[in-house]
Amino acid sequence: MTARPLSILICALGGEGGGVLAEWLVATATRCGHAAQSTSIPGVAQRTGATTYYIEIARDRCADAAGVQPTFSLYAVPGALDILIASEPLEAARQVAAGFVTS
């Protein structure tokens, strides 16, 4: 496995369904035979703080021929994000300003 995993960052406020979307994406990738992982960094409280959900999905099916599983990151890397999903325009702008979105 030499290809970098697909990286997705979901930015949502509490109660907006970001966690549900992250779970759906990981479940779908897993059911399609891809290794996937998600982590979340919660905001302060429901509706008062942004929660980010970071997902990585292996581009190849689960293990390579030698049975080696991919190693995933727990955090998004600035400049290496493939997909940004934000429910609020301000959250999208914050992530762009922080350099997470690639050209």
C-alpha cells in the first residue's frame, strides 16, 4: 500500500449530525472492503462549539498481498485533505484559513 489514504474532514456544530455522517462513511467504506478509521475532536458543548470528525479510508482493499494493514493518522494534516465537509460557512472558512484544504 503506497497510496496515501483518502482523507475527509467533517466540521459541524453539536447536534448537526456530523458524527452520524462520519459513521455512515466509515461503515460504507468497510462494507466495500476498505480499511477505514475515524476520530473526533468535540466542541465545548452542544450548539456552542465546533466538532471535527476526521476520516481516513484506504484507497486499496483491506490488506496488501503480504497482509499488511494500513496505518492511519488521528488528525488531519494541513495541505493533505482530500474532502472538506462543513455545515456552517464559518467552519469552512476556518479550515481554509488554517491551510487544511488542498488546491
